Amino acid sequence: MSTFIYLVLILSIPYFWYIRHSTGPKKGFSLLFSGIISISLFIRFNLVVFIALVILLSVLTHEKKLISDFSFLISFLILIYDSFSLLESSLVASFLPIMLVSGIFSLMMIGHWFLVDPTITRIGMKNIARSSMFIASLLCLLMIAGLISPEISSFYKNIILGLYISSAVLSLGSLKSLNETSYTGVMAATGLSYLSLLVSLGGTGTLILLP
């Protein structure tokens, strides 16, 4: 379970980068999100993770976009490299399911921040909702084709498929809510992202931990 949470936090870094560039939240959001990602140091405490997180936190001080982008990239690559020692070959198979959870978690984070600062643009939230729909749908297709965890029994496979379909539908609901111009539209999208996070956690957790 700790490894699962660790990977969810690591795979939130690309979404963190995208939110900063597409949505332009105030610095407080970057402090909050980078602080949450830094919890991974308590899960896997070693020098490599520490260095990667220091590089990630350095984006809070960079004025130039190029240097900031480079810091995001380097910290992410270091942490992904470190993750191979945890899951080895299964990291590739786990990447897409965990990416779904990280994306929905990031959507929930920026949705909450919009409620604090409603001046930010919604385009980043909409695109993350679209990507979550796409990943959840792709996972369903891969499972039906037997390309992901073919050894799982049909009973559990149907449960996981149901959870991923629910996640895709809830992400669609978030996207439709974000199209509403009112403040309550983002409130609804944030609430739906909570539900989507729960079902995606259930689907991904079962998929990874069951074998």
C-alpha cells in the first residue's frame, strides 16, 4: 500500500507541471501541491528521493520557465528511476492505472484551489478531466482484450471494469460541470472528482494488489 501511494504521488508531478502552465494558480497552490508530493520522502526515505524532491521544490524559486521545466523533468526522471527498484518489470504494467489515480487526484486538488481563487482559468481542469476519461476507457479496452492482468478471474475483472467505467462517467460529469460558467459548476466538478478518485482507487488497487 505504501508503494502504491508513493507512485501516485510521483505520477502527480506531470499533472502538477501541467496545472502550473495551463491554469496559472497563485504560488500558494504550488506550495501546497509540492508539499503533498514531498510526503513521498516519508514513505521511501533515501538520498535519491531527497535530492529529487529538493530539485522539485526549487521550482518555487525559479523565475524563468525553462529552468522550472527542467527541474520538473529531472526530479520526475530521478523518482521514476528509483521506482524501478520497487516494482521492476511490473512498473510498466502499473503505470497507466496509477496515472489515472494521479490525474483524478490532481483534478481534485486544482478544483479545490479554484474554490479559493476563482480567478484562475478552467482549461487545465477540463483537459485533466478529458485525460482521465481517456485513460479509464483505455484501461477498460486493455482489460477486455486481455492485455492487462489476464490471470485475474472474470469475477474480479468485471468488478474492476465496473469501477473504471464509473470513473470515466464521473470524469465526464466533472467535465460537463466545468462547462457551466457559474461557481457552483466547479463545486460540482470537485465533488464528482472525489467520487471518481474513490472508484479509481478501488479499481487500480484491486488490479495491482490482487495478483
